[in-house]
Amino acid sequence: MNKSNKMKGPDIDHVLFESGKSIALTYAGDTGKAKNAGKILMEGSAYADHIIMQLEKSRDASSEIACKAGCPYCCSMQISITPPEAIVLGAHVVENYDTGAKNDLLKKIDHNIRLTYKKTQDEKVENWRETPCIFLKGGSCSVYAIRPFVCRSWHSLDVRQCIDSWRSKDKEAEIDSLFHRNYVFGIVRKGVQKGCEMLGLQWETQVVTSAVKSYLAHPNPIEGWLRGERVFKPG
Ligand code: SF4
């Protein structure tokens, strides 16, 4: 169940979408350089956070949110990310992981792909305890500062609902949340994708496992993406 769902409307849709689009056009456009591609996620997130803060000015919404560091239940799902997000995560792995850590990550990726790729939703849910997000470490997100849009938007107002749904493997379980938080990030992300599409760049989402694997397998992933190559491949 979503609360405070009264913000829906064409004007706010338009503003959020156009802002996301403009961020992508700015950082991946003609004047964009490879080092700027990662700024799309950070700028898009900062913008969405700013809008959410404005919407929550009159209430302390953060006190309603049940999410805490070390609570891993929603990180069992296989999230989908856009190319600019894959670039940030892939570059983080290249810069911060040594060979052993990178090999461990690739093993986790292959394990998750084996249990989820081309599987039905029911089969994925059946396996979700064995397929935590590849960036979940010791119950916490190891890429928190650069986590994707969907992770920033997702939250819960009741941790018991998260635990119950995880235990019961109920993919239809209701998790109470604040509608506007998911909504703002969702529309900004759509705008970012449109901006990428307008530039002739790959814009479709991929599951985080295959997106990061593709990044690591490519000799020059950012430059390739900016040239319009389909760098990120499923499976
Ligand atoms: S990137 Fe971080 S927050 Fe997102 S699903 Fe993975 S561990 Fe969870």
C-alpha cells in the first residue's frame, strides 16, 4: 500500500521527466566526456532527493521509514539498472576490487545468473534466499553511496511486512511505503533513459548481474557506450 499518492499529475510528471532527460543529455551529450557518464546517476539522484525533500517539507517523513543499515530483506531481489548506473557500479569494481575480489564477484554473478536468467517469477522467488544482490556484504549494501535509482526509491514503513514476505516468499506481499518517493525516482529514471535514447545510446535496463558482467568484459565500456555500442548484454 502506498501512502500520500495525491501528487500524481501531468505537470509534475513532465517536470521530473524533462529534468531526468536533461541530466542525461548534459552528461552524455556531445560535450560529454567518459568521466562524466557516471554523473548521470549522482545528479539524477541528487535532483530526486531535492524534490522529495521539498515534498516532505511539512513532515518528518524519514522518521516513518523503517529501513535501517544492516536490514537486507529487499536486497534479495534481482534489481534492474540503466546503462549510466551500470557504468558507476562497473567503474567502482574496476577501481576498488583486487583480482581476488573481482573473481569472487564474477562467481557470485554467474551463480545468480544461473538461478535467475530466463526463469519464471515464481522460480526466481523460490531461489531468492540463494541469490542476494551481488553487492550485499554482511547484510549491508557495499555500494550504498552509489546505489542505483531503484534502491534509493525503495523503502518500507513496516519491517515486519518485509520479514513476512521474505519468509513466506510471497511475491504479491503488500509493503507499506510512501508513494511519492518511489514515484519521483521512477519518473526521473525514465527521463534519464529517454535522454540516452535521444542520443542514440543504449538505454534499456539490464539485471545488475549481467550489466556489471558486461562492463567488466568490455575493454572500454564507457567509451563504447558513448559511441552507441550495445555494451550491456543480458545473461
Ligand atoms: S545495490 Fe545495495 S541497496 Fe541495491 S539491492 Fe544491491 S545491496 Fe541492496
